[in-house]
Amino acid sequence: METIELTAQNIKCMGCVSAIQEGLKTLPGVEEVEVDLETKQVTVSGHGLSQEQITDKITTLGYPLA
């Protein structure tokens, strides 16, 4: 299993966390998404992950990467 870790901005509440988790789970290969509200760390695990797709999805959801 692969893991990609990114830091996003504008994560302010559990609603933000949920939006990112649900949004990323729609991408191919994504099996697990963890978002740390305090550190703004987004950890994505799965097989055949595309960092470009993950980055684009997070940005589209309104959370630019740090």
C-alpha cells in the first residue's frame, strides 16, 4: 500500500475534515484518508495513487496546499 502525505490550508473544523475525506475517497485507488485538524496533515493510503489527482481534488474542494 502506498501513502501520500500533504499539508493543506483552511482546514478549520470537522466539516472541513469530512469534506476532504469524502472528496478524496471518490478517487481511484484511494482506500483510506486521514485528516489531522490541528496539523492540517492529509494522509492518503491506497494502491496506484496519483499525487496530481489528490492535489487537484484537495485544491478544488477549497483547501490549497501549504
